[in-house]
Amino acid sequence: MARIVAGVATSHVPAIGAAIDQGKTQEPYWQPLFAGFEFSKRWIAEQKPDVVVLVYNDHASAFSLELIPTFAIGCAESFAPADEGWGPRPVPVVEGHPELAWHIAQSTILDEFDMTIVNRMEVDHGLTVPLSLMFGQPAASNFHWPCKVIPLAVNVVQYPPPTGNRCWNLGRAIRKAVESFEPDLKVMIWGTGGMSHQLQGPRAGLINRAFDTAFLDGLTRDPAALARIPHLDYVREAGSEGIELVMWLIMRGALAADAREIYRFYHVPASNTAVGHIILENP
């Protein structure tokens, strides 16, 4: 039986990818941030997941305002890095897991989630930056990610995004789907985006350390309470892009109630964003 062994949450700031790609990770501005992921890289190298279900949001690479699915699951064999205006990131093509992805799609749709099935799409920094942070940059001699990845894109760009409660419940449905998949697979689920940040307007550059810290605390102590946070509170407390945190609730909903926090990291600033990161293991 497939099983979800752990959940990871991390920000996916595009400037982090640029710093990696341009060899700037040891510069004074960036070194403290990348040092915060050293434990995570050692941990995941020991865990060796077979598949990561990676929850992220597309940034007008695969979708546009002409087509906005609330939840979209990638069921293809592979997903190429997107060109976001300055060329694709120099990272490997993402290898999918179509059998598990289709199983999750079937199970969640029959559980009354309107999941969009995507058989062809490119993936942008929302997905590739977390892979780089957790796995490091693959060497040219072995240019592939060390596990397969199922992209799960969530609309947190165009109002209305899904509620935290809907995301929490989707995570629970994903756990049910994974645990009903017969092949023996070690699965992780990652929630990405956030933490507090706003990219435009008078509050551009907003950082709310108190809200971010409370959210990290809640993931361990009372995640059900986080699922009740309304949209307006995310905008007020975490900025217009803080709504990305609902994607972390998909990750948390897919874990056991008594999942154990084994690592946490928080850093500001990275570009104009608060970077948060947490690892939770199922018992």
C-alpha cells in the first residue's frame, strides 16, 4: 500500500531560484537563507521518497486568465520547466507518476472535488524552486530529480481562491486516495508559497512575523483552527499574496492529526517575502 510519510511546506520565491542558478547562494544576502535548508537536504536524502505530491500555484505559465482551474493535477509522464520570460531554469525535466496521479484524480473527483486533469503543462518556479531547496541542484552528470513528482496547481491568483477549509479537506481526500493505491510507494506531500508578502500597492513589502509564526505554530498544534481563517484575514494580516498559505493546508490535511514537527525555519527577507519552512512526519 502507498503511504504518506511526511509533509513539507516551504516558500517558493522566484529570486531564490535565480540566486541558485546564478551561483549566488554564498553571497552575504543569501547565505543565511540557504543555510536554513541544509538540515532539510540531509533529511530528505535519508528519507528517499518515491513520489512527491507538490502543491503549488502557477504564475501564468501553464494557465492564464483565459483558463483558471481551482485545482489541477498533472497526470503526464513529464513536465518541462517553463520559460517565465528569461528562459527556463537550468533544472531537470520533472518526471511524473501518471498511475498515482490518475488514481488521485479519480478518488478525489468521486469524493466530489472538481479536479481538473492536465495531461500537458509546463511547471514554473512555484514547483521548481522548492525542489531545488530540498534536493539541491542536480549535477550535470546525473541531471534528474531523485524522485517522481505529481504537480497539483491551486488557483490563489484570481479571486475567488479556494477556502482554507476546502484545501484542508482536499488534503484529507488525497490521503485517502494515496492509502487506497496498491503499489508500495513512499509518498510525501508538499505545500508551497507564502509566507506573508505583498507585491504591489502601498503595502508592498509587507512582512508580518507574528502572523507567520502563529501559522507555523498552528500547523503542529491546531491545524483545524487554521482551516477556519477567512480570506479577508489572509489579506489583512499576510498581504495580498499571503493567501498562498492555503496550499500549506492541503499538505497538513493529508497528514495524521498527530504528525510531529521535526524542523522549522523562518527567514526575512528573501527578495520582499518572508520565507517559511516546516517538516512534519507522520507517526
